[in-house]
Amino acid sequence: MKKIFGIILMGTLILGFLGSAMAGGNYRKGKYLFRKNCRACHMENATGPQQANVLEPSTYTMTEWTAAFAPEKADTYACKAEWEKATPKGIKDIYSYLYKFAKDSPTPAKCK
Ligand code: HEC
């Protein structure tokens, strides 16, 4: 009986951990998706359909990224359609990538 409780407890902990990791977005995937869906326009000498502001993780602080990704804010962007193409899950991943390497994060990064 004790053993079963132990197994159930472990399972709950593992599921809880996976769940929270997923809710926070996957920054590795986000990096890939950002390059695929966003960089074409948001880089220096963009080769995409438009030249927009250069964006990379260290462009903004963590607070600024959170504000930039607020749904009511994102709805006003010229590239709203691109965000929709990236899917809500993808956007979450992209956000966690930009946030993790933000200007004031412990590991600020450019998009290389
Ligand atoms: C087809 C070109 C294009 C693509 C692809 C694109 N954008 Fe944009 N984006 C723009 C333009 C144009 C603007 C408005 C002008 C500006 O602010 O640079 C803009 C504005 C923004 C802004 C607000 C302005 C700023 O600099 O903070 C953010 C944030 C943003 N885009 C993020 C993204 C993200 C994330 C993706 C990928 C899901 C993406 N964009 C894909 C063209 C694009």
C-alpha cells in the first residue's frame, strides 16, 4: 500500500513538473520558431517582405518582452498575421526564448 502511494506521488510530481515546463513555453523551440517566423523581417538588412525593427532577445528587458507579448498589444502590430501563422503555442515558445535571453536577464543574447 505504501509503495502505491509512493508511485502515485512520484507520478503527480513528474506530471506537475512537465505541465509547468510546458505552460512556460519551450525556449529552444522558440529560438527555432523565431528564426523561422520572425527574423526574415526583424533583422538587419532583412531579406523578408519587409524591413521592420531589428529584434533579438537583448533588444528588450524581460518586463518589456512581457508587455510586448500581451495579447491586446500584439493585436495592434503590423505583423499580426505572422503571429497567427506561428500558432499560440509557438508564440509562447518564442516569448520564452526572448524573455530568457532578454537584456536584463542573467544570460542576455543576440540572435545568432
Ligand atoms: C512580414 C514581415 C514581418 C514578420 C515575418 C514579422 N514581423 Fe513583427 N513587425 C513587422 C512590421 C512591419 C512591424 C511594425 C514596424 C516595426 O515596429 O518594426 C512589426 C512590429 C513588431 C513588434 C512591435 C514593434 C517592436 O519593435 O517592438 C514586435 C514585438 C514584433 N513585430 C514581433 C514579431 C514576432 C515575434 C514575429 C514572429 C512571430 C514577427 N514580428 C514577424 C514585420 C514583420
